[in-house]
Amino acid sequence: MYREGGRPPEAAVDPVKKQNRFPMARTRAVDFEEKQRGILTSAAAVFAEMGMEKASMSMIASHSNVSKALLYHYYPSKDALIFDIVRTHLTELESAIEAADRPDLPPQDRLRMLVKAVLENYEGADNEHKVQLNGTSALSQEQLSELQAIERQIVKRFSGVIGDINPDLNKDRPLLMPVTMSLFGMMNWVYMWFRPNGPITRDEYADIATTLILEGVKAVT
């Protein structure tokens, strides 16, 4: 019983039951990002070897040394994996280019440093690069738009420097973008033939590619 106008006493509650009323939110594992990066690396290797169509989530789980259940915990589909592989690759590339850029230098030297930064970033990333070039056709328009925005930022930086080298590239005809994309063609397909124990180093090839552009722009205007 309780007095009129008073409040009834709280019923006694088992402390354990009381605690369990409010289950703690599920937290990320300490090594979540490390495992995620390992999955992306393994998935890129499987995609590069098998192709986007033939690669399966089972293959990727096996190559990653994780269960299919854990793989699906991180990525619900192949498309999600492909998107994150390419997004991570492009984001890291953009960061490397930004870190290497020296606007205080003459544009010729600035371009040489940017080309070297790209080729250094591509080292050890052939699988990711293959996925970028060959694996995005199945992505949604929203995903493609996000990736293309990063690509445009990268291209814009290079075209700006090339435009500083030869401001007349767009004077009579729109040649700045074709010249810029020709440079990306030289860089993007290097994985097809470059070998670490080959006749030239990455830095030496960066010098070759840069020189071809520097000398070439003189002849196309």
C-alpha cells in the first residue's frame, strides 16, 4: 500500500535483467579496417585473374581466408566490392598526386613530379588498376558519378599544368584535353608491359612520358 497522492514504490528488479533491458550497440572490431583492406586486395586479385563475370564471392572469400558470412558482412555483392576497390584506388591516387604537386615550380618540373607520383602510386596496384579499367560497367549511375568526380579532379590538375606549359593548346582548336588524355594513356597502360627487372625504372619511364608530352605540345599548335 502507499499513501494517497503518493507514488507507488518501484518494484525490485534483478540488476542483471535491468542491465539487459538496454543491450549495448554492436561495435566495430578493432581490426575492421585491416580486414576490410585485406578483402579488397584479395578481391582485386581475383577479379584481375578471373574477370568480373567469372569471379565469385566464394572465390573471393577463399582467397581472403575469411568465411562467406564474414565477407557478406563487409560487402553484400560483387558490385559493392568493385566500387570500393576503385574508389579506394582513385582516392589514394588523388591524395598521392596532391601531396606531390608543387605549384611553386616551373610547370615543366611540376608535370614531371606529377607523372612520377602517378607511376609510383601504380606500383603494386596492377590488380586494382585492372578493375578500374575493366570492371565498372555493372556499377550504378550514382556509383559511377562518384568515381568520375574523382577522376575529373585528377585530370583537371594535369590539364591545368599542361595548359600552363602551352597556353595556345586551345587557341585555334580544343587540343588541351586530347593532349592530357594522351599522357594518361601512356601512364594507365604501363602495367601491360612494365616489369620491375626490365630495362628502365618507373622514374626513368616517367621522364620519358613527360618529355614526350613537353616536346609534343610544341608540334601540335
